[in-house]
Amino acid sequence: MFSAFESSRRSTGYAGAMRRNHLIAAAAICLALIIYATLAKLAGRPALVGHAEAYWVVVIERFSAYGLLGFLLSFLLPGRLKLACAFVIAVAIGLEVLQAVTPDRDPRLIDVLQKAAGGTVGVLLAQTILAFLPRPPS
């Protein structure tokens, strides 16, 4: 027979696993959308306000997309600031290098810096939030 404590612990474990699965799915979808937007032909690339959008809109798109990815990764990897930052920066660099082999895309260093900055800000924001959340009992 299980005590009430074991029963509540078991349900918390299941809820935690489901929450983790949702975070993994959200991070995977975010990464897939970033990959698509980065490597798609310009005609098929999603645009926020149209294909004649101002440069600052593109910067905000990049920064926020990678910020969301960093935010989600940081919740998946709590306490692993360097690993989450390294992953986001590696994705930014890797996708920018892959743009070099895509015929109508042009890789630029400033794009990598904007993406890496957005991802790092997302990681730091999530780590700050995690620092103030109550820890589960051990």
C-alpha cells in the first residue's frame, strides 16, 4: 500500500516528466522553424511584415527567435549556463555557415553576432527566472 506522500511524489514525477517533454517539443519546434527560416530560399522565407521589411525588423526577428530558443534550452538545462549558451551559439554559427552553400543566401558575421546575442539574452533571462523559482523538495 502506498502512502499519501509516495502517491503525491509519483504524480509530481509524472508531471515533471510531462513538463520536460513539452519543453523538448517546444525547443525542437523552435529549432526547426529557425532552421527553415535560415536555409529556405528567399521567396519561401517567412517574413513578419512582408518581404520589403526594414532591416531593424529583421534584427528583431533574429534576436527574438534565438532568444526564445535560448530561453527554452535554459529551462531544459537548468544550472548549465555555459552549455545552453554554447549550444545556441553553435547553432547560430552552424546555420550561418550552411547559408554559404545555399545559392540565394549570404552569410554575414553581423547576423551571427545578432543571433548569438539573442540566444545568450534568452539563456540569461531564463536562468534569472530559475534562480527565483522555489526548488522542489529533495
